[in-house]
Amino acid sequence: MNKEFGAIFWIHLFLIVVSLSTPFWLDWKFILIGIVILQLQWLILDGCYLTFLETGRNKDITFWYLYLSKIWPNLNMRKTKLIVRYLIPVLVLITAYLLQAGSNTIY
């Protein structure tokens, strides 16, 4: 494992924050394309490239689990992985669509 809070951690965190903020500044169609690309990465690599750089080739661990388990040692790895891979992307997409579709009906 690399240095715990090294450059890869900060790049990864930055990309996560940017991704979570996309409903407020990026068209939902582009967000959908990004989610498809992200899912393809997980499918092809069986995980996240940046997480592999941080932890080695552990396909079961996620960035979120790696750091949140330090706060909550009993955190369930499988549930965290499901939330990160499926729930969060869907919520980001739904949020973007609702914000943007709602703003289109006003005009």
C-alpha cells in the first residue's frame, strides 16, 4: 500500500468530489456517459484503477471502504461496495435529472 494520504489519495478524493457535484453543473446526459464509463472500468478491471494504485490489486476494497473503515471498523465491505458502485451513481444521475428537468419546465 502506498503512503496513506499521498498524491493518489488527493487526486482520488478530488475526482470523487467533482463527480458528486456534477448534478449542479453538468448535463445529466454527460453524467450518464460518465457513469457508463465508470461501470465499464469496474467491469473490465474488476475495480478502480486509482484504488489499485493505493492498495495493490485488491478487487474487493473501495476507496470509500478503505478510509471509512478507519472511522467505523465494523463497516461492511460488501455493502459499501454495492453502495459505491450502484447506489451513489444512480442517485447522482437522478439528482441531476430532477434538477435539470425541473429547471426546464420553469422557462
